[in-house]
Amino acid sequence: QEERMKMLRVIAVLLLACMPVMAGATVLDFEGSPTGTIVGNEYAAYGVLFGGSAGVQEYNYGSDLGITEVMTSGDWYSPLDIEFVLPSDVNVAALTDYVGMYNHFGAGNGLETDQLIASSYDLYGNLIETKQLIGDGWLSFSTTGIHKVIVDDMNDTAFTIDDLTFDTPVVPEPASLLSLGLGAIGLLGRRRRR
């Protein structure tokens, strides 16, 4: 009985060691870039790529609204793609369990009211969830395995997002998981022989 408990503890420790480690939340507020800067992979060091048929830009709306640089769609009709990658290698897809963004434009600030629609997708392009936001406010997804988020405006107008917030896990390499699994099977086989 004690040997069985010992083996279970070893397996538990090995499993915990291979679980994804969550980095702290990353918040991109888009401050410091010149107005009109085209953005694509400039934030790759944080684990995020931006894309869309027209690209995205940063605009400065001035201090009268308390809004400085924000991410915006490149034109009236193009959605904004937000894709998560490993910060160390933009060619390796990554997953996150949380994505949030803020939209400043609504009836409360005297500007046009954006009507955002955003969809999250897994690594294989399968739709996870779709959400809508009318006016200013926070839009977020909190689910396991988000690889990409596509944001658009339901009125086919330009739109903005600010304070893009996300958690990106550090995923263990497949070879480590395979070694762990084979080791656990070996331990179980050894136990059964006794």
C-alpha cells in the first residue's frame, strides 16, 4: 500500500511539472507609436500578431477624450485578426485562456457607437465563441485553447480596441509529454509485475 502511494506521488509530481505555466497577464495599450503606424508583427515579442486584409493602424485621438493610441481596423470593411504565437518564435502557434479588449467609442463620449462582433477560434480554425459589444465597454473571452480572435464592426465601419489583455501559456514540448507518458506506463508495468 505504501509503495502504491509513493508511485502515485511520483506520477503526480511529474504531471504537475509538465503542466502549462501561465505567464502573467500581458496588456498592450499601444502607447508610444507614432500616429498612423502600420502594425503587423511589431508586438510578436509579446506573443501576438495582428493582421487583416488592410492591416491595422494606431491613431491618437487626443487628450480631450482621455484616449491616446488605440488599435483600429485599417479601413471600413476589414476585420482585425489577432493571432497568438510563442514570443520566442512567431512560426509556432500558441494558445491562451483569456483575451480581453476595450472599445472607447459609444454614446457616452459623443462619438459614433461601434458595434463590435468578435469570434474566438482554436488552433484548427474551429469557432469557439462569438460575442457582441454595442458602444463603449469591455469585450472578453475566457475559455481554454484560444489561438485567434477576429474582431469586426457589424455596421461595416472602422472600429478601435485598446488595452488588449491576454494570458499566454508556455506549452511543454511534445517529446517531454511522450517521455512522461512512457515513464508512467513503465512505473505501472513494474508495479503490476510485483
